[in-house]
Amino acid sequence: MGAIESRQGTLKNAVEQALLLRGQRHFQDLAEYQCLVADVVTRLNRRVQAKAAEERASLRPLPPRRTSEYEELEVRVTKFGTASVKRILYSVPSRLIGHPLKFRIYAEHVEGWLGGVCVFQSERSVVPVAKQRGKKLDDRHLIPALRKKPGAFARWALRDDLFPRSEYRQRWDCLVENLPEREACKRMVGLLDIAARGACEAQRALVLADLLQAGTLPELDGLEERFAPRQSDLPLVVVLPELKSYDRMLEGAA
């Protein structure tokens, strides 16, 4: 056990030295960081390559089945459409409220299973530094419930975590200052709903920034017409011919 813990410390020190030599700790994405760690591990393994070859001759064959790569926990979804997994609060689709889900916790993502069906999947989050808990919320999961009771938005515990961008938070502050609380909540929930349904958070953020600079309050009807997803026309279904007609066609060709 001591040898394993010592090896982990050696790897951490080697990664730290690689970061110092790199000159910065900013990475474009996770794949770039994983590439750096892989290079460090390869360099460390090269030192013990001869000894590892000696040990490999004495190893037994691997098991026929692969071991589980995840940790499994059973968590019941709350009435607010959330579930706490490993000190991280995840939002799940509202249709799963009250159901006990089996969460499979992988290294990089989390899955929620109901029976034998995967009904939820999300990127795994970590607890922020100096925090007791973390959050991983998706506004598309929470907005449907808020549409039924938009007045709860003003004092909702998860309100500040629901804003996808800073422009939405600034717009909320402006609405509270210029409208009654009930109307401000209704309009803000409507703005978030349009952004979630139309997958246009970035475009909407630019429009909200322009309205904020002009001192104009957003109108839901105009934004709904501009950004809400359009319902596509149903395709025209043509009645299929009888199968006997194909038989006659084949007979004629013969």
C-alpha cells in the first residue's frame, strides 16, 4: 500500500513540474490537459519498463469480464426536480420527480438509470474550492415547473444558478426595479423559457444587452416571434400502392 501511495505522490509532483515548465495552467479543453498527463505517465513508466517486463511474466490472465468503471448510488429525485449525488446537486427532467434513480458515477460523466433504461446523462461536476457542495443545473429541466408558478422565481434558492449568462442576471435586476414583482417574475421566466426552447441563449444575450443599454424592457411577444422554435409542417403522406401491383410488374418484366 505504501508503494502505491508513494507512486501517486511521484505522479503529482511530476505533473506539477510539467505545469511549471509549461509556464501556464490554462488549457483549451480537457483533451489538452489529458495529453500532458499522458506524456508525464509515459515518461515515468519508461523508468521501470525493465522491471515491469519481469513482473509481467508472473501475472495471471485477466478476468474474462471487465470490471465496473463506475460507482453506483440510488437517489430519489426531489419535488424540485433535483438530485444530490456525491455533494453535487444535479437537475433532472421534471418527469422523473419522485422516482428513485440509480446513478452511475463515471470519471467524466454521470448517468441516471430507471429500471434498465438510461433516462439522464450529464457531465460530471466537482465541488468548487472552499465550498461544501456544488451544482450542475440545466435550465431546460427546471423551466417547465417554473412556468406553472412563475411567482416563485423571485425567492427561489436556485435562481442565481439558472441564469445562463450575465446579461440575463442584469435584465432580471432591471425588471425588478421597473415592474411589480409578479410581472417581473413572469417576464423573466418567459425569457428563460424562450431561450431554452429555441437554443438561442447567446443570440438572446446580445439582444438583452442592447435593450439594457437602450433602457427598454423586453416584450415577450416580440421575442417569442423572433426566437421561439418554428413548428415544421407535417410531411405529405402518400398512400402506398398494393403489394400485388409489384407482382404484376415483375411478371410483366419476366
